[in-house]
Amino acid sequence: MSPDKVESLERRYEFFRPSSAVKCKDGWYKLIDELCGLLANYDLKGAKIDSLEEKYGGLHVGLSFNHEELEGDVAEIINCIETKSFMICEECGSKGQLKEKHGVYKTLCDICRLILTP
């Protein structure tokens, strides 16, 4: 994800502090912002989004926190967002679909698939 989008999320959400580069494209920015907005409704003091990356065509979220009473709710939110990522183009944010080509999985819209696939 572009540095300006990462900085935007870091400014808005105190728990958005990836320990490494965010390894997905800008198309999932709104989805990640939605995730952070949902998590902001909980008292997650000390929580930290450690990692965000594309994995097998979908978004994978790494979150560390020590609130056992919220664990189920937070896991459900993360699971919902991760599942939703398989329907959103990672490149542009339009409606997308998971496809496999030569062992590589990507969730892309038809236009990005044409542009990016040789």
C-alpha cells in the first residue's frame, strides 16, 4: 500500500502500527479503513495491528492484543473483513473475483486482470 495511505491510517487509528510494510495494494485501503473503524468501537488499549498482507489472493490481518473478553468479537470482525477481501479488487477497489494463474492467486476486477496479466 502506498506510504501516504498507510500514514493516513496511522494518523486516524492509534492501534494501526504495522511493524513491517503493509503488503497489499491500494484497492484494499477502504476495506482496511472499514476494519479499523469497526475495531475503534472497542476498548483495545494496547492493541496493535502488526501486519497486513495479501495471502493467497485475500487480505490477512495480524492483530495483537490482550483482551480475552473481546477476542471472539474482534476475531469475527477480522474474519469478516478478510472474507470480504476476496470480492474486492486489490488493485483498484472495484468488485473483484479470486482467480488463479500459474499457481498465483489474486483478487482482481476484469479490467485490472486484463492490464496486469500477461
